[in-house]
Amino acid sequence: MLSSICRRNARLLPQLCSYSTADANPSPAKPKTAIVMLNMGGPKTIDQVGDYLLRIMTDRDMIQLPVQSKLGPWIANRRTEEVKKKYMEIGGGSPIYKWTDLQGKLLTNALDQMLPNSAPHKHYIAFRYVPPFTEDALQQVEADGVERAIIFSQYPQYSCATTGSSLNAIADYYKKRQVPNNIRFSMIERWPTHPLLAKVFAERIREKLKLFDPKIRNDVLIMFTAHSLPLKAVSRGDTYPHEVAASVATVMSELRVPNPHRLVWQSKVGPLPWLQPYTDDAIKAYAKQGRKHLILVPIAFVNEHIETLHELDIEYCDEVAKDAGITQIERAAAPNDHPIFIAALADIVAKHITSGPSLSLQFLSRCPHCVSKRCDTSKAFFKKLCNNLDFTREPVSSASIA
């Protein structure tokens, strides 16, 4: 299958057919192009769990709580021991750094072969809630003296709570620092319907469909599951729900199977109402309807972490499914280092480097009911940053971000 994908993308992806993890060796040469990979991150060790939760619960871009300065730390402290136990059950820490680093190495190796004019390419991991933090990545980008820096969100579907929070952290970094005028910045902030992203998820689903008896295989329910979002954000106009739905539709179009499918939501946090149906409730409800053959597909996650390895695998596929009387439930793997996924990343970045806009108009458009001054000034900052405007002539836009 990969060989046919490469043929169809021959102009940009001629070398990807032979890539493997053995090729993931960083070039020692001075980098010319930086790929800054944004994600929330996850604690590598149990000792990082408390600080990780505290940063999430006090980040108003991620979650908004009443009296957040007090309630956020209280929730984080209350949940720390419980969450530590969960990480212990999946090996003592999150593998998200391992996967992101490997994806970055494979991506930049691909780009070095595809685009020698912008090589060497180097990836920089910019996590939101654990090291390496956004500021760590930006400091290294500047120290390396790159000519171009591409801010690349590792959330395929945009949300103000995820990609938006990471971008605000970049704007915050430059509040009191001079924006380097020798680096050309640009941004890739969403890619929910990229055809190779759809192909890798379709391949992951096919892997699991083969595990079902052929007699019932076409009737297996495919449940796409994504991190939920507070209804307050949905009502404001956050694009995340419809971008996730677009990803689902693209995957099903690529998959070309008669199986029924649904989109459900997981990982609700806090007391406010969130997008439903919840994944665990849906499993129970389908069991009552007599549907007892299911596949869970983590459509919004590009690598394994606590929400796939524990929430989906242990809590839902094991505990919830058994209690509900499910006959067979499988969980499709995240893209991780699948060659098709590396091809997707390389195609997205290569097209951006060669012909893409520095900043999308979709990003610059605010939600219809957005009243956040932080959002407004952050978008103004990136419009200036990615259009390579002179920051020395007037104050940096992000300085007014509260």
C-alpha cells in the first residue's frame, strides 16, 4: 500500500517508501530550517505528574474554572495520586516524548531528501505542560541560528484549548524579548483532512477489522473517539468539533467499508457540561442495543499516551466493556511511526515550505462569539510574526496579552 501512496505523491514523496526507524538519525550539520512541533506533552516520570496537572488546571486557555487560581491547584492536588497510579499501570510515564521525538527525526530526514534547498532540517519539541517547554524550544531555535522556523501543531484538528494554548505560549515568550529579525517564521496550525492522515487511520482500522470473524466483520461498529470539549467552547464557535467530524468523514471515505460508525467523546474534566455522547457511556448503550463488536479509533491523537494506553485500553476496552457484556472490542493504534503517517507529516511540511501561505486565513478568523482580548492580540501577533514584519518599529502585539 505504501508504494502506491508514494507513486501518487511522486513529486514530493519519492524517498519515503524505504524509510524506517533506523533512518531517524539527526544530521550534525548546522540546521537551516526548524520544525517546531507543538503538543501538550506528558510526564516522563511519576515525579512530574503533580506539576503537569497543576499547569493544566491553571491554564485558562485549556480549561476555565470558577476561581481558577484556587480551584485549579486544589483539583490538581486532589487528582495527583490517582493519576500517578494510572501512569504506573502504563509503565511509569508517558511515551509521548518518545513518539514525538521519533516522528520529528523521521520527518526531518524525509525533508532533507525531498527539499535539499531548505536542508538541513531540525525538529524542536515544544510541550505545553512538561519539559521541553515552549520557551526551551524557542531558545534553542534562536541559539542554532536557523533561517526559517515552521511552527507545526501536532494536533491535526484545531482547538483554542490545545493548539491555541500552545500558540499563546509562543506569543507570551516574546512579550519581553526581541523577536529575532533573522528568522522567517510561518505556521501550520491544522490538517484534519489530509489524505495521508486518513490513509494511516484507515490502515489502523483495517488491522483491527481482520481480528473479527468474517461472518460479522461488516457489522462491527467503528467508534471514533476524541477528547471532548466544554459546551461553552462549542457554543462560542470553536472549530474543533467539526474538524474532528471532517477527519472521520475523510477516513471513512478512504476506508470504503460498509461498517456503521459513530463519533464519541472522552476525557471530560471538571464540573461543566462537555460534548457528548461520552465514549464509556456509548459502549454501555450499544451493549444494551445488542451491538457487542466494536473498534475504538483515537481519531484526534497522533501518538500513544495516557488517554489511549489507560483510558481507552484499560478503563474502556477492559473494565467498561467487560462489565457491559461486550463480546469483542479492539482499539486501533495511534499513527505513531507508521510510514504512511511520516509521509503525511513530510507532505504537509514540504508543501508548506514550497508553496504554502505563511499563515492561514482560517487561523486569523476568530470564533463568532469570542470576546477574549488575549485571542485577539495573539492573532495580531502571529499575523505580524509570520508576515515577517519589523517588530522594532512598534511594540510587540503580544505585550498586551493578559
